[in-house]
Amino acid sequence: MGSLREASDRKLGYYIHKCSSYSTTYVPENIQENKSHDQSSRWSSNSNNPGQYLILKMQKASIVKYITFGKYEKTHVCNLKKFKVYGGMDDENMLELLESGLRNNSTPETFELRHEIGGQPLPCKYIKIVPLQSWGPSFNFSIWFVELHGISDWNFVKPCIEWFNMYREREVIRYCLKHFRQMKYANTFETLLKESQVQLEDPHLTRLHHILVDQGDFQSTEDFMSEAVSCGMFSSYLAQQEYIPEWVLMQAPQLPEAPIAADTKAECRPGMRGGHQMCLDPNSETVFLFGGWDGHRDLSDMWAYHIPSQKWRLVSADTSSQGGPNARSCHKFCLDPERRQIFVLGRYLDVSYRSSPNLKSDFYLYDIESNTWTLITEDTGSMEGPQLIYDHQMCMDTEKRTIYVFGGRVLILPNGASDDRNAANVGNNPEPVYSGLYSYHVPTNTWKLLWDDSSLGGPRIKSRIGHSMLFHPMCRKLYIFAGQRHKEYLSDFYTLDVDTLAVQAVCDWGVSGASEGPASGFTQRATIDPDLDEIYVLSGLSKDKDKREDCVQNSFWVYYIKKNLWSCIYKNENIGEQYWHIEPCPRFAHQLVYDRSNKAHYLFGGNPGRTGYPKLRLDDFWRFRLCHPSPHQLDLSIKVLVRKHKFIELAAKDRFAALEYLQTELSEIVDHNNKDQTKEFQQLASVLFQSSETSGESEAPDTPGDKLFRQRTTLFHQLCSFFPCNMTQPQSSLVDLIPL
């Protein structure tokens, strides 16, 4: 059978087969032609109650890989905020292929559907679209246009259908085998197994079932599971578990009551600051830190932190004295890891310092190898690059040696001043001025304006400040999200293909299946791991910046790119200086860098936003890791599970033996520092005082042997959940498939 890569995708033909609101004679062209301007060109449900759906029948069976939804030319209350898509060869028996939602705008959206089962292409004859929620909560659902893409080549699809039919036949037998074994129909089970030659599960699990369920040997069960852990059999399970946050204090903070030192360089560590910049050189495993605001003045010192030795080194007390940039904050760093070069652009200037000579946008390069600074240009604005900006974003495409700069606020002369370059920004335009999207090609020293903030026609992204922008070198896309524009705090999320400049809306938090993401705000810090396809965000200042002590509540989020899913890993809920050595206090204007090789983040400084100390800045330095549960932790958890079941069996036979077992063998492996495990352990003692009547077992017709069989089978199913799906029996049961 050919692979999916060997067959080309194409648009698939279909017609409306069935819908819950209209008869099958409804005009099919209404959703087969993309008439975004025509209100009547849509399928609409009679109501927004559950049970509304639309079934499309393909002209011939196909491998359906993508679905595109068109929309009305304006936002519309009937657009689908949430929906599901199902597919299959039978309109009465379909598999869920997608759960997602549409943004409430006029831009068509394309989604990838699940198109494989059992590692092979999934053929479909029918596609079912089930609306779940509209953007107007009391309105019905509307679908304006649907386009399906996939593979319809019969030479490719035919063997897929043949394999799928064989797969279904094999699954029927496996469901029967599971049912017969659970019902203790041993002879029937053995006969079907012999006749069909179909394996219910991996032989390892069959052995586990014999040890645990048939023999009731809990010690051998523990040994079996421990061996599976040590062999790495559960590595995929561990990788799928939610991350566990781990903060390690590398440099203690200076407390608010301590005097703010005028110069802390003698300590051989950076002093307190916010609005600084950091980057990490992977070759030397060194974090570089430059500039910032210490609460009184801008800084021009540069530091290097060597990760293996855990030592800070002062690179320069004043970079301007070595031909580098002068003191600044709210600038941006950009690292070329292959050539070990750091680029510096932008800065903030107070209004009182803004004059024509000071509003030049200087652009510097620092060479790590030679420890030298180079002034690339005194003013990028004179080279068709950005004017002097701050709170922008800058990242690099190392392969093409191109730097991308987006957003930021343009520094302009105060009212009454005159400067041809800023004439449009004075007097008649009191609104903030935002910079557009620029690219800088390093080898040719040339800037290019890709779009400015005034030309928002077509697929453009609104300029902003305090946003995040990351480059994914594999898919060659920029990820741009959040920030502030005027008084609006943004929670949008876009990708930009740097080769085609195609913009695609990913999601608003809570839309397109992405669940709730970081709170709207700005100064969040984001990093990316292209190997894992994950984006990391440490939140900053929320939108109500006038109540900073209430609104600075840091949280750490992971965005799983392939799943289009946000997950909150950590929230800073501890208040008070007694926790400052356990986890970072809430802050904004901090900096965060990511060590891609060692999967660790490093956090330095920031502004705690404390009203009692308005000039206070932080100088603490932290390492943050996202850890999956370790094999050892999993091994202990499994042993607790097994011994808990053994204790319950003992309690039914000999309460004194069970009590001793609870106090010794079970207690010794419980993590008594874990509140959940401790609570569950304490509650187990109540089993000793339960009679068969209070537990409800007196009403059950089971014999003692049946009861033990059922309990052990339950434990077996729990243990199977740790193994890869391709090793286990079917997840659901035959009884669940019987229609009622």
C-alpha cells in the first residue's frame, strides 16, 4: 500500500446527504460555492439546540485530510464558535475527526482532520459536521461554505478500504475476546483465540493478566511492572503526562528593606534592573545580559553567566566606552548562534531627552569570539529600516541570515518640536505611532519594509507593543501573539510564513480548540522549542496596570503547536517574602531565555510592582525546568496502586493482617509529603470497618471468587493504561457498543 506522501491532495466533490433541519432536497450549491457576500448562501439550523448536524456524502470514497470553512464577509452571530467533525464509510457509524471552532471574522479557516487509524489511511464516504455553539449564544448555527481536500485516487483508496475492512473484522474479534475473558467464558475464549489466530493484546499483557487476575500474585505483578518501567516500556506514557514545574534559585534576591546599592558590580553579579535584555549562546553555554533600568537610571553594563560553572562575569562596565551602545532599556537582543553574534536595536527615551540628534535608531553588533562591538549604522531609519522604537520584538532566521523586527512604539519629538521625519506625528496626531514589520539581511546590510502600520489592507497583523514574536526554523514561521495597542490588550495569535508572507490566524484564547490561554496583557516573555513543537510563555503585567500588586500574578503556559492547545503548568499563588527563596515573586519587565539543549529556562530581574517601593527592581536569578514524572516516581505510583488493591483483598479476609500491611508495606512507599497520596492513604483505614452491607456488596450476586476476579480485572485495566495503545486490548467494551 502506498503512503500518504506518495498521493497528492485534491479538492473532493460531495453533496448534502442529510441534515437535521432541512430535507435532503435542500440546494447543495449553497455551501459548495464560496459566496461570502450572500446571506442566503448558507445552511442554517432551525435552532441552537443539540441534535443539529449536516452530513456530506462524497462522490466516491476518499482519504479526507483537510476541511475548509468559508464565512460571511462580516462577523456574524451564527458563525460556529465550537463544532465537531466526524467521518466514516457508513453514515450511522462515524469516527470523530476534529473538535475545534471558528474565529468570528471573515477569513476562511482550514483544519487538518484525523485521517489515519491503526497507522493506516482512513477512508471516508461521509463527513458529518455537528455545530455545538454559535458566537451569538441564543442564535442558530450557520455554515456558509465547506471545502474538503484529500485523496480520491481509486488506486490508492481501494487498498485502504480493503485494509480498513480487515481492520474492523479483527477489531470485532478482539472485542469478543475481551468480553469472553471478562465474563470468565474460558472455553469460548480459547476456542475463538485458536480459530481466529487474532491476538487480544501483546503477549506481555496476557502474561500480566495471568499473574494478576488468574493467580492473584501481587508481588509478581509488582516485579513485572517494575521491569516494564526499567525497560522503558512506559516512556511514551511519561512523555504524555503534564509537565511538573521546578524552580531553582541560582542567585538570591535583595529584599525591599535592604538599601538599594548605587553600584553592585563589586559583588561580581548584575545589580537590580528591569527592561534589560538577555540571550543564551548555546556554544559556550553562556547567558548574556545587557542594560536595563535600575529604578533610577538606565544601565550600560554587560554580563555573562556561565551555566556549567554557575558564575557571573562582568564583560563590560560600560559598553559605550568600548564602541558599543550607550545606556538603555526596553531595547531588544537578537542572537546568531552559528556566527556567535548579538544584535542590539532600540531603546526608550524620556520625553525630556527627545531631540532630533537623540532620536536616531542606532544598530550594534557584538562579536562573542573577539569581544568587540561594531556600530552597523547610526540610524536604521535613514536606511529604510525602523525609526527609533522600544518594546518591539526581534528574532532571527539563521539559515537566511535575516532579522525580523515587528511592532514597537516609535519615539517622536514632543509637541511643538520640528523635524521633517516626524512631521506627521506632531500636533495633528496625538495617538501613539507604531512601527511595522521589517526585515534586515545581514550579509548585504539592507533593510526592507514588509508592511507598515498604516497599510492594514489584506492579511496583516496589527502593530503593537509588549507582544511576543518567535521564529520556528523548521516550518519557517513567525509566531506573533498578545501585547497592547492603544488601550486595547490583545489575546490574538498569528503565524507568518517568512517566505510567502502569508498570515494565518491561529486562535484567540478559548477559540479554535485552544482552550483558555494566558490572560490578556503585555510584557509576557515567550520562548520556543522547535524540536518539541512547544511555545512557552511566562506571563507579565495584566491589563489593569493601575492595580499592579493585584494584577502581577505570574503564570507559566505551554502552547502545544501540533495540538493547538494551551496548558497552564504553573501559577504564582504564594504571597510574601518568605516564599522568595522557593519561587520567584510576581513581576513584570523581567527577562527569560531558554537553553534548548538542556531544556531549561533562566529568569533574571524585573519589576515587582510594589506600591511601597516604586523604584524597587529585582536582581534574583532562577532556573526553571519542565519535568515529566520520572520512571522512579511512576514505579512508586504503580506499587502504591497494586498494594492498595492487595490491602483491600486482605481486609476482606483478615483485618488484623490488613492493618499490619497498611502500616508497613503500604505506608513505606506512600509519599507522605504529597497531600493527595496522604489523604488517600488515611482514608484506606476506613476499609477495615466496612461490612459487606455498608459497602453494598450484600446486594451483589457475585460469589467471593467472582468479586476477587472483578477487583483484579479492574486493577489489570488500570495497569494497562500505562502501556502503549498498540499493546493493549480495546479500550471500550462490547456491551458499550450495543445500541439502546
